[in-house]
Amino acid sequence: MTKIELGKLLNERREVLGLSIRDLADVSGLSKTTISQIELGLGNPTFEVLQVICDLLNLEIKIEIKQK
């Protein structure tokens, strides 16, 4: 998954839940700019930041090993 795809997924989930970027920023402790950049695929969030956002959006991070 690319950063752009991840950002789009997070954006769509946030909107489904009826949250604005400001709402998510307020409950996550992150800035609106940080959230916006992540959703646009421009940010480079740490795993911990992604975990906070995913927890608030009721999403789960899964890591799978690709088979060659």
C-alpha cells in the first residue's frame, strides 16, 4: 500500500464516521496539518502516529509477509 492509498483510506474512513480533520486533531492530539498531510500522502508518520489515528477511526493495522 502506498502513502497515497493509505491517506485516501484514512480520509474516507474519517468522513464515513462524520469527523472533520479538526475533530480528529482534537481527540488525537495531532495537528490539523499533520492529519491533512497524512491523508494527502505527503506526510511520513511514525507507526505510533498511525496507530493513534487507526485506533480513533476503529481501523486495525495488519502486516503480512508477501510470498515471492
